[in-house]
Amino acid sequence: MKQAMILPPATIGILGGGQLGMYLALAAKQFGYKVVVLEPDPLCPAKRAADIHICKKYDDQKALEELAQHADVITTEFENVPASTVDYLNQFKPVYPQANSLLIAQNRGKEKSFFRSCGLLTAGFVLISHIQDCHNVKTEMFPAILKTTTMGYDGKGQVKVMQASQLEDAYIQLAHPECILEKMVSLQHEVSVIVARNQTGSNTFPVIENHHRNGILDISYIPAAIAPELIIQAEQAAHLLAEKLDYIGLLTIEFFITTDGKLLVNEIAPRPHNSGHITLDTSLTSQFEQQLRAVCGLNLGSTVLKKNGAMLNLLGDVWLDPALNPFEIMINEHPDTKLYLYGKTQAKSGRKMGHLNICNDSRKKLEEQIKQLKNSLKIDDL
């Protein structure tokens, strides 16, 4: 692994302008770097923190050349950047992560096969590429979830399939040429591990425990309340995957923990993660500073916890209730929480608008505070 050390006042290039890019840009500015963002949305959150916003598509070669002209190193803030874009930019400047990692993360079938090639356990799965494949699936695969192999996120692009007779209709409903059928497992927990790796080594944040609502992350707790041996297994798996990918940058691995105590790898995200927002207040180094350090070839920061914590995701639904004054509730009525908004101009149902962080070493008190916040904001526990 050869990687140059890049120090301020160099310029960090970011592919993508969402909230993850915004917080990365803020971390870079704090360190004295300049920031250039390529993002086709003229109102993107990262624009507010960038020195330069190139408002063009990711396959626009002139825009890519302009990005490379300004940037000393380039990274990504979402996983669906075209791999061809990364390959093109690599002619001019170093880009992390590399295209091979993106290609795996962008396809659930390649992802699951890669995990198994590393000797890690996954839920059972079958690839469905033609409608006739639906008739060859064994009955023991059900109940299952049929997912598109690409582009699905936050519960989108997937259908529950309770029995074999429903599979063909589900495949037609998704209208996608390639899908993956994943056997449903009995879950005890869902957790994530955020690992950073570069020429100086690799480092993980404490395992984060995640709770979802309607397929979207709702609450995260750090550290996860799981068995010590599972923590060790998850951290070892994260280091292994980063090494096998020859990864440079920040990588998030999502795991299932089954009711019989097995650790299953679910998916990877080659970027900071929604669950990692809690590190902005709980950790000596946030996930965004760690991404910056990783891609610039710097020594990785300490991931020691200053305090345990919890994060509550804020979706657009909170702003759509005319009876609520969410700002008064979040800022004035709960002064022991930290509010982070992403600067999105329009609230939509299910759209991530921000999050609230709470720090407390008592898990019981964290859970009580989260419950109070949800009640105040009329967020249902579905």
C-alpha cells in the first residue's frame, strides 16, 4: 500500500454533496484544508461548507477534470458513485476508496459472495436473474426478502416473500433484472462497525447497536449491549474485510446477530454511516475526522469513548405535523441533547433531515431520554 501524506492547506475533493459530505467538509475546514465538492444538486448540504461546488453530474468528464485540477486527494460520501468515475479520476489524483470496493458495495450479490470468500457467515441467499429462476428456489429459503441487487436503500427496492408461490409476483413487482433472495433470520440485534484503514494501520470505533423503524435507522447506541465475544468477532471481521479489499478510507460493516448468537455480515458501506453520527459527541475522533485522516495518509485518530451515547434520527415527518414546533422541542425543551440539522430545504416523509445526540454512561438513562424525545416529537415506535 503506497500512499502520500497530504497536509493542510491542501484541497480535499468530495464526490457527493449530502450530509455526510457536509460533515466531512467541516472536519477538513477545522484542520485547515480547503474543500471542493462535485454534486449535481444545486442545493446540496455540503455546498454550505465547501470552498468550491462543481454542480455537474458524476459522469461529466469536464467536471471531473475540474475536480482533479483543484483537489489533491478525492474521496466519496455515498456508495453509488460510478466506478468509471473513480477510474477516470485516478489518472489525475489519488481517489479513496478505489473502484473495486465500490463495485462490491454497489451490488448485493457481489457483496454476499465476497463476504463468504473471506470465510464470514451471511444469511442464506439466492440470486434471481430470470423469472424462471423463481421456480428453482428451495422451500427452506422461505420466509425471505427479495431485494434488487443495486440501488436499494432505507427499505426501498425490497419485498417480503413469505412462501415460494409469492416469489414470481415479487420479482415482477420489483421490475429489476437482477435480484437477491435473502433468507429471513430471527434477529436479536443489528450492529455496525466503522473501520478506518490507511498506510498507518487500521482502527475501529466501538460496536454500535442499531434499531430501525420502517426500514430506516431510528436509534443508535454506542457501545452496543452485546456479548464481549461478539464484539471481538465483529471487530475482527471489520479488520479482515478492510484488509481483503486493500481498503483506504472509512468503511462501515453492518451485521445481524441472530437469536441463537450467530454473527452474520449483512452489508458494507464504503463511507461514513448514519449510525456513526453519534461519534460527533461521544468519541475523541469523529467518523468524519477519521475519514479525513485515512484518505490523507495521516495517523488514525483515537476512537476511545469520552462518554457512552445514543442518537435519534430525525425524519421529515417531524416537520410535517402542523401541531408541532420541533425546534422549540429539540433545542429548548431538551437542552441536554445536541441537535444536528443537514440544511435540506424541504422536509419529506422518511427523508433524513438531521439527528439528536445524547451522552450518558447509563444505558437505562439513555433509553429513557430517547423515549422522552420520541414522545415529545410524536415519533411512533412501529
